[in-house]
Amino acid sequence: MGIVRVRFAPSPTGALHIGGVRTALFNWLFARHHKGTFILRIEDTDRSRSTEESIRIILEGMKWLGLDWDEGPYRQTDRMEIYREHVDRLLKEGKAYYCYCTPEELEARRKQALAAGRPPKYDRKCLGLKDPLAGRKPAVRFLSSDEGQTVVRDLIRGAVSFDNKQLDDLIILRSDGVPTYNFAVVVDDVTMKISHVIRGDDHLNNTPRQIQLYRALGYEPPEFAHLPMILGPDKTKLSKRHGATAVTEYEDMGYLPEALVNYLARLGWSAGDQEIFSRDELIEKFNLENVGKAAAVFNPEKLLWLNHHYIQQAETERLADLLLSLFKKDGTVRPGGEPDREWLKKLVGILKERSHTLLEMKQSALPFILDEIKIDEKAGAKHLTLDAAGLLQELAGRLKTIDPFVHAEIEKVFNTIVQERGVKLGKIAQPVRVALIGGTVSPGIYEVIEVMGKDKTLNRIEAALRLIGARS
RNA sequence: GGUCCCAUCGUCUAGCGGCCUAGGACGCUGGCCUCUCACGCCGGAAACACGGGUUCGAUCCCCGUUGGGACCA
């Protein structure tokens, strides 16, 4: 393969969307695999809908996912002269013409055509016009060919042909001087020397007109690869109404970027039976040949499973940082009141196995961080009973004397009580659990006690005993 | 409506004419482990949309039907 230059070209009209990320990822992987160049281009010609904020979100999302770009971000609004020059060239060569028709006129004629059973194609009313129409600013239309076919040679779909007579003379420059999407994209891709246009399936129908534009401009079209869409559970194009679709939402929900990358990579692409890919493996194995043709339904459960996997893989150090920043964000931990780092790592250590997201981990960490806990009513009623009180009392007494307050020693205490009293471990473990964390779900009780520490443990057992006393 | 695309378990997919009584993964589910919940381990149910061809032989090739999607308006 020659020099690979690919691009991701989002419109900054909102969040960075899952579908967009997948397109970006495939472009990025393709570039990295072929040691090519990955270019970021902001398609902001729609000034009314484009915002700076949105550009910022896109750039941050790309960084979060580790999709670094080699050139750009370019902006279409900085390139207006380039489009203008290309329009002028087509005009001069008779390959484009001014059109003075207003949107209202066009709409009316289209309806007429439809009513008369004719295809609603532009009727070329302005094609032969010699003199400008006074008082009207013209748009510029591309004079497309009526005959033959335009064949898109797509790397994923093979040859797809379109009858040229289906394509009408599309507007390339609006009357306000702004180029249309199909024109700007061609000029950009050509001037940026893009070798492979890898984009969503929804653009396949645009491709024949773009190919005609390349030719009219005297350029060789690039290679094309149209990626299958990502669908929601109802099998329509994934959109906001399907729930979380913005990258930032996944970040906020406690997903790791590598989980999202791995998940998205396998959506529409595969390498045999492999499910888990490191970033380097992805780069090494990615190819367009193994990209499928059928649209794929986005499956949050599988993403959750991958996230769990990557949380297990992640360095404790990193998870501790992430957890701490979550606590700072919601005010649980105030500046200056940070917990001891080694202790936090120990906490993460006992929590990570059962956490599918960072948010879940945060939730389980709460009883360890907070000074006060609230005891779940049902759990309290069930486990903090008069029977349990005696056991808790004894446990507290024995825990007090333990010197290295560690798992092994704590376990010994439990074993002693279990043996002497002849009760099942559960009879004592559950009440303690409820006393310490307020509910019935937690890591192993010995580790919980160790991480909780002697003071907190004894205090909470006492509080539980008072609660039992007050109740009876 | 016109044009184009697509079609293997609920979902993501492997399969590129015989290796398929169709493999893996998520999810679901039975069991084991167990101080709770998980994790983990072992097992299970679950698909080639339909109809024609081509071929000694079709999940795989061709045509049609059906279904879904996208784009244009």
C-alpha cells in the first residue's frame, strides 16, 4: 500500500457520539497499522449549529480515548478561499453554473413534478441563463452527467453502481457563499491528500456525486470504505433516544477508555474468535478486509463486561486516582481531606474484583470513606438482632486486643468464636457486615474489617449494639 | 415514493463449497465454590429469513421473495 492518509471529520454540532467514535477509531487504527497519517478535520461550515464548546468536547473525547491525530484540527471555516477557487474553476470550465431559483420555487416545482409522476430532479431552468437575475444572489450548481453510470469501488462493499441520470445537478455553493457538504468534503479530501476515505455507510449514496466532482476537478478519487452503521436496540440508527450515546457520558458513568475502544473495535470488525485486544494488538491486527457489511446493534451489556475486565487489569494506582477524583467531584472528599494513599489502594484492592464500573466502585467505597453510615432498614431488622448482640459484643472485645490488625488475625478471632459458640460463620459475619457497611453486600468480612481499621470497626459495632438496645 | 445497502443464536460475530450433528463472546440458565454479593470454574438452552436454481454436495455461488436499514427529497 502507498502512503496512507486518513481523516476523521466530525461536525461540531453537539457531543462526540458513539458512532463518530467508531469511525474515528477505525480510521485511527488503519493509519497506525499502515504507519500512515491520521488527520482531524472539523466540518464547521454550518455556522448556525457549530459551536466552540462542541469542538472542545470532540478534542477532549479523542484525547480521552487515546486517538491522537497527526495533523489538524483543520477547520473548514478557515478554508473558504480554497473552496471558492475550486468553484470558480468549475464555473470557468463550464462544469458548473449559477442558479437563481429560490428554495420556494424549487419546492413548488418539485411538488409539481411529483404530482405529474416525474422524478423530483432539478429541471436545469437556470442552466442556459446568459444574464444574472437582478436582485438575486445565485447559488452554484454542478453540471452533472446524464449518461452512463458511476461506479463506487468500495473496499468493504465491492463495486456499487449508480445510474447517472438519477443524480441531479447538486448545489456546490450556496447563495450565501458557503460550500455544501458534498463539495467541501471533496475539496478537503483532495487538498489534504487523503488516500482512504473511511466513513459511515450513510455516505455511500453521496459517493457517486463526489466521484463526479473529483473527476470534474481533474483529480483521482481516493479509495473508499463505507463502514456499517451502529444501531440501537430497535435497529434504527443509534441516537440520543437510545440512551447514552456520548463519549462523555461513558466517562462519567465510570467506563475506562480501553473498554470502550475494545468494544467499538469489535463492532463490525473481528479477528477470528478473539474478544479482548490490547491497543497494540488492535493496531497490529486491524484491517478493512475483516470489517463486516451488516449494521451492528449496540449492546451495553457486553461493554459492561469488557469494562469489568479492564478494571481487573488496571493498575491499582490508576484506579485509586480515578476513584479519588470521583469523590472530589461530588464533594465526598474535600481538598486537604484526602485519605492516605496506601490505604486507598488497599480499599481499591478489595473492591475492584466486584466492580463493573468506577461508579459502582465508588458506591461500594462510600462506607469506608464516610464518617457516618446509614443502616439499611431491612438488613438491620434481619441481622441486627438480640441474638447477634451477644456475638457482636464478644467480637468487639476480642478485636480490641488484636495487634497487627490484619486479615489473618481477624480471621482467627472469628474462628475462635465460631468454635466456642458452635455457630455458623454466617451468624456472625452478616451482622458485622451490616454494622460496618450498613448493608448485606460487601467484600469478604475479614478484608472489610482490616481496611475499615480498628477504631472505625469498634465504633460501628458499638453503634449497632446501641441500636439493638434501643429497639428492644 | 425513488436510489443504494444489508441478512448466521436475543446481541456482537467465526465461517470465505465438503473440516458444520454451525465455533467463540455477551446476556440468559443449571451446578460447584462460599460469611453476603460478586468473581471464578464446570454444564445447558439458543441461529444459517424463505423459495428457486448451480453443483456429486450448499450457511458459503446465482436469481427471486420477504424483512430491515440508509440516503434523497
